[in-house]
Amino acid sequence: MENKKHIKVSDEDIQKIIDTNEAGTADLMTFYESAEASYVAAAAASAPEDSPQTAAYPTSTDSTPLT
């Protein structure tokens, strides 16, 4: 570390780094939201519309177990 004492970082340098990181984060969030929307749309499209009863018991309270 002794040989790096001459390195100076200005407030402007730090602000550039912050701005770059914020822009990168915004790009990642945009990509993530797009991927999430595609996933949700694909999941909704592949879900069966009229799926058969798969539970051990139907949802009504006065029903008998499925056999």
C-alpha cells in the first residue's frame, strides 16, 4: 500500500462511479422485469383451463372423498 499513497480520487470520480452503477442497476431491473413478465405469460398460457379435481377432498364441506 505504500506505493499507492500518491493516488487521489476526486468527488467527481466518485460521482461518475455512482452514476454508472445506478445506470447499470436500472438496466438490470428493466431486463429482470421483462424476463419476469415473459415467465408469467408463459406460465399462464401453459396452465390447463379446466383442470380435473386433484385434491383428496373436494372443496365443499358436505362432500365425500374422491376415490
